[in-house]
Amino acid sequence: MSIQEVGSSSNENAVALKQGWNGLKESEPGIRIRNAAEALNVSELELLLIQPLELRIRLRAEIETILKKVETFGDVMALSRNDHAVHERKGVYKGLKVYGGAMGLYLGDIDLRMFLTHWQHVFAVSESMSNGIRRSLQFFDGSGAAIHKIYATDKTEVSKWDQLVEDMRDKDQTERVSLQESPQSRFANIGKVTEQEVKEPWSKLTDVHEFNDLLKSLQIDRLEALEKVGEEYAQPLHLNSVERVLEAVAKTQLEIMVFVGNRGIVQIYTGSVSRLLRMNQWFNVLDPQFSLHLNTAKITSCWRVKRPSKDGMITSIECFNAKRELVISLFGARKPGQRELEGWQQLTGELEAL
């Protein structure tokens, strides 16, 4: 994997990058840094690095230490996203568990599954907003892609936030950073497995968490498994199925679980949803403690998926983009040892298959 050093202020490319971003901000006021980075064909971290030093402070990438300090902040907002879905949850980080330095776990209002080997760079960011300064901690992978962001709210203990920034400030505050190329996923057996080769181990699942092991053993991606396993376990649905599910559970207040992730994290919300709003291609949940922003125009396939478990069959709705990447998945709210909600079974069973 090649490594490229970027961000030097004396580099002509950096000057051109600043000019390009300034041009975008003039032509598209309010453009988000992630969208600007995509338009300029650079990583989000590269754009962050051209900000003035006082607005972006590099922290030592001691992730476990930082997260434990975040637990003292009180109420904050956790944000995780991929290209087409943004998941925002307000609450308190509490009870970090780390396994072997590679896997991190939060349970509670802030519910996260963290793949910590990808968490390579950390910055404290300050942005001037109409209502004051917006503080955030931003975590990036080796290629400069954002993994997770933590935002201060009006209930956050700002003094403890500022103390963390002071304690964890890195000696290196230059604009330079070494970035790796984005890794390309490789699945050796895509297009080579049969229905029976997928269906047999699938039928023997006893926990939904065993599914990733199944994919690894078969060397296929998630969508390939759904495409091959047969309609007993996976059925293609209309592309508006997530929207229909969210509208239905908003009416009934049925509790669900909403999963959005990227290569470094999965963020989960469990509960009901209420305020829904369509804004052009984005379908949104805009509740006080949870927000979801879903670009439904980028969904290219949607599936009703059933997996066996020791608690009975577990049903999910899963949507993918044109790159075969999982954008979002929905489950009925449940805990280990509990059977799936009958209301969720009924709702998902009524969705129209293709």
C-alpha cells in the first residue's frame, strides 16, 4: 500500500486546493466539507488541514484515552456516516470496552461498534457558526476519510472538552500528514459460489453476529450472499422500502434499530421515530435525540433478509448502493434472548417484493 505525504503549505497543490475550496464555497454557500472534498477529488482530512491552525488542532491518536475522557463530557452528539447515510445520536458516551486494541464497543444511548485499527488521525475542530463556535472531535482513517465525529451540545461540559484538547495536543501541528491509498475490498469468490454453498451455512446460523464469519469463509461480500442464498432467506424489495418502513413505524411508534456504518464504525439507534421530512433526494428523521439523513436516490437495491438464530428468525431491511456497499439496515428492536417483535415481522412481511 503506497503512502503519500500531503498538506504542505508550500506545495503548489495545497495552494490550488485552497483556491478550489474557496471557489466552491462562493458558488455553493454552505457546502459541507465532505462534499467539497469529493468535488475536489481529495480526502476530507486534506481539506481540514488547510484550515488555520487555531481551527484544527491535531491530537495524539491515543483513541482509547480520548474516548474515556469524552465520557466525562456529559451530553454530546455522535455522528457516523457513509457516502449516502448520516446517523446522528445525542447522549452520553459511557462504559467503553476495548478488545485486543482492535475492537471497541459502546452500549447505551450512544451505541457503537468500532474497528479501531482504522482510527489513525484525530483532530479537535472549531467552526464559526451563526450561534457561536461549534466544537467537534473528528477521527479519520489512514486514507483521510472521516470515520466518526463527536460534537459538543449546549449541555456539554466545555471546560472538560478544552482540557482534553490541551492534554492530548500533538507536538506536530504542521499541515503535513501521511495518507495511505483507500484499500480496495477484494472478494475472491464473487460470482463463483452456488446457492447451495451459501444456503447451507446460512441455515445453520445461531446468531446474527455469525454472518460476517460466513462471508469471510466464503470470500464473498454481503450483497453476493443475499443474491445467491435464495428467497427463503433474502428477497429483493422496491427501492422505497426503507421510506415505507420509517413512515409505518412513525405512525405506530414501533421501536426499531437503525444501523449506519463505514469501514471504521457502525452506529446504532434503538427506539421509535416521529418527525419525518423529505428534502429533495434526502429522506430525513428529525427527532430531538436522533436524526437520520438518507440519500434514497443512491440506493440501487433493497432486501428483506432473514437469518436464523437461537431466538428465532431475525428479519432486517438492508439497502445497497451502486458500489455494492451497505448504506443502511433496519431491524426490529430486540435484545439477545428476546424473540423478534411480532409487529416488526408483520410490517416487513407486508413489503412488496420485486
